[in-house]
Amino acid sequence: MSTVYSHSRLASFENCPRQFFYRYVEKVPVDTESIEAFLGKRVHEVLERLNRFVERGMVPSLGKVIERFRTLWTEQFQPERVRIVRGEVSQDSYRELGERCLTNHYRRNYPFDEGESLGIEQHVTFPLDADGRYRMRGIVDRIVRARDGAVEIHDYKTGRWVPTQSDLDQDRQLALYQIGVEQSYGATSVRLVWHYLQRDQVRISTRTAEQLVALREATMQLIDRIEAESDFDPRPSTLCSWCEFRDLCPAADAAPRARDLPPRNADLAAAPAAIPPEPAVVAQTTRKPVPHFPRSEPKASGEPQNFPRSEPKASGEITRPGQLRLL
Ligand code: SF4
């Protein structure tokens, strides 16, 4: 049976064939993960839970969302398993960054009444060709039926880097998901939506039928290249600092270390959320007011401006849309 590919599998080969080899050919066991990956997983878990509550007609308060995140973080954080590449950034800074991601998302989307969820953390598997030789799979963060009838593919990002619109118009991951979603849902109008949570920005792109045909072709050619590969040469870059096989790889020492780079280095920006928190930038689209949760008071320098300042009180875990409840 042929291999089922994912976007991350393809990207791993493109970024560094040797990393692909360790991860997918040799299947070298790994018992650590970067703190950026840890943070991204916890944020996604909380957003999944939030979306499932909303699907049932209930909206947890922002305080409860943050409380849930803190609980998951504390329960699952194991210092010996979570690698902090940028040693000058504390674990607490990353946790606060996750809280800021969730706070930004909550305030932007409250009361979460835009569109109906068709799928949450939805697995999609689909062929790229008529014979089913080239098969893809992925997990879509949220699939939404928008008010205008279009189907939207939503993706949550916790990294700091926001690509240009032109980059997103070429992005492969969500466009591949579109192929699967069109097949599964019979959708004819599809939008790709990225939520850059840390920067509180949303980006949207669409694909034409011709672009999707070209994407299928390019992806199948890439799979052919991967399956014909035998050398799997290492490709050292600043991303080696986040590579789980760094201790194994003979080329790792040739790569510059993240800590030696200026913070705005372009390669570093491509690393997942590897940057300490900073005050949020102004949103590109209009935020909705959150009537039941007070905005934070500005604090002394260095603290993100948009965190909830008060802890949730015992009552008021759930509100229904349109129902106001003070924490
Ligand atoms: S350490 Fe760098 S060169 Fe080596 S496998 Fe990882 S990403 Fe590739």
C-alpha cells in the first residue's frame, strides 16, 4: 500500500531531506519536543474545546478558557521533555504567549456566531490522482459553513511570523486541504482562513480550479522525488536549532545557532513561535466588542497589554451566545 503523505511530511523533506530520513524512513524515536510545539498543541487543544462548546450553543467565559490553558500547561509540562531553544526566554513567557494567543482570538471572535462548524480537528484523507496512488491526509483545525454559503478552512497559528498575502496565495497546506474538503463536502466555494493568534491578524485566500490542478501536479511530482531519493543529504540552516535530531546529525554543528542570530532574522522568523511575547499589533480587521469581559488595564513595561488581569470567579463558567454574564 502506498504511503499517505501529509503537508508536514512534504515540508520536512523540502526543509531538510536528512531530517525527513530520520523522522519518516528510520523512524528514530523522539521523546522530546520544542516548547514552541508544546505551546502550539496546548493552544490548539483549548481552541478545540472552545469550538466544541460553541458548537453546542455554549460560550465559555474568557477567564475559563485561560484557566483551562493554564491547567493543561501545568499538567503536561515536563521540563525534561520540553526543549527551550532560546534559553533566555523563560517557560513562563511562553505560557503567557499562549494566553495572549487565546485572548486575542477570543476577543476578536466573541460571541462566536460567525458561521457554523462543519468539522473541528477534522481528519481529511483524499487522493490527488484518479487511481489513488498519491494520497494525502491532514487535520483541519476547523471547517466552517459561512453565512454566504461558502465553506471555510480555518487554521490557527501560534508563531510570530505572518506571511505576506502573496506567500499565502501560494501556500500549499490549506490549498491541499481544500482538495479534500471539496471532495468530502461537495463544496464549490471555498475560502482559506489563517488566524495568526500571536499577532492578532487574520488572512484569507482563495484558489481557482486551475490552481488546484497545478497544485495536484506539483505535489505528485514532489512525492515522486521523495520516493526516488536515496541520499537524503542534510540541509543545515538556523532551523537546526529546533531539530529533534540535532544530536544525531553530523551536519548540525555547521548550522548557526538561533541564539547567535539577531531576533528579526528571516530564518528565525520561520521557526515556530520562537520569539518572546511583545505587545500585540493593531488588528487588520475590526474586532468585535466583548461586553462581558473588561479590557485589561495597561501595566508597567514589558507585560502584554491584552491579558485578562482578573482571575475568573467560581460562577459563570458558561454563557450562551447573547447572554451577558460578568465574571
Ligand atoms: S540538524 Fe539540521 S541538517 Fe541535521 S537533520 Fe536536523 S535540520 Fe537537517
